[in-house]
Amino acid sequence: MKERPMLMSAPMVRAILSGTKTQTRRVVKDNEGPNLASEIQEHRELLGKPYCRYGDAGDRLWVRETFYHHGTCACYRADGWTGAPDVGYQVTPAPKWTPSIHMPRWASRILLEIVSVRVERLQDISEADAIAEGVGGDVTVTPCFAVERYRALWESINGPSSWDTNPWVWVVEFKVIKP
């Protein structure tokens, strides 16, 4: 079993903590193979599974999120605390937030265990998988609602028109070990 870090935005951290996010999709990088589709298929046939830099079933991921260190504890932006000054006579200075990329392991509060890993095209996401990504939505009322919300989330993170490129993505399904 290996442990690796994984960046998560504040809305995704909130979705993990609420129990609504159990999957994440990450773009397969170019250096993971020049002929991705055939290499992944070949690897799957040889080993029964694709290689994923995030790990495999049973491995663990510790979540990196925006935080600030105060004394002996860490405070997390995903909790909604903005560090606004106290009301009254005593005014506290605004905290200096540390970007998630710089979060050390000791400050991480969320530990995930990988349940499964697969590779697919981004736009092949199902309604159920979009809901498992933490975007919510009632698919019985509005068809494709969850997928559309996920598309909006994807483009907010990866940039305009990033959905249209339909990249290969790692689909990492996980369960929360330590919230």
C-alpha cells in the first residue's frame, strides 16, 4: 500500500466531507504514453488493470487543500472560514493562506482509500458517475443535469472549452478513511 497526495478544490473537499463525492477524474498526462489507448489496453491485458500515477485499489490518497497554520493546528478554507477580523475592539490580522500544492502531509485532515481505477474519455461520464463526482442533482427531474453540472465544474477548473477536447482521464473511485 502506498500513500500519495492529491489536490482538491474547496467545493470538492466539502463534497468529500458531506459524503457526496466518491470519484475523481484526472487528465492522463502526455508522458504517460505516446499511444495512450493502445498502451493502456496492452497493460490492461497483461496485468488486468491500467497503470495510474495516483495508485491502485488499496492505495491511499491524502487530500491537499488550501489551509493556514495557526499555532498547533491548521485551519481549512473549505470549511468556509475566511479569516475575517473579529467584531469588537480586538482585531485579529487576516491569516496568510497557503495554497494546497504546499500542504505538508501532517496538515492533511482527509485520507482516502482507492477502491478502483479505470481510464476512459471524459465525455463518457454517466449520470451516476457525475453524481459520484459530487455535483449532485436530481436526474429524475432533468435528464443530463448531473453531467451538465460536472461539465461546468470541469471547465471552471480546467479552463473554457476543456470539455470539448474530450481527453483521456483516470477515474479514481475512493472511500473516506479519515474525514
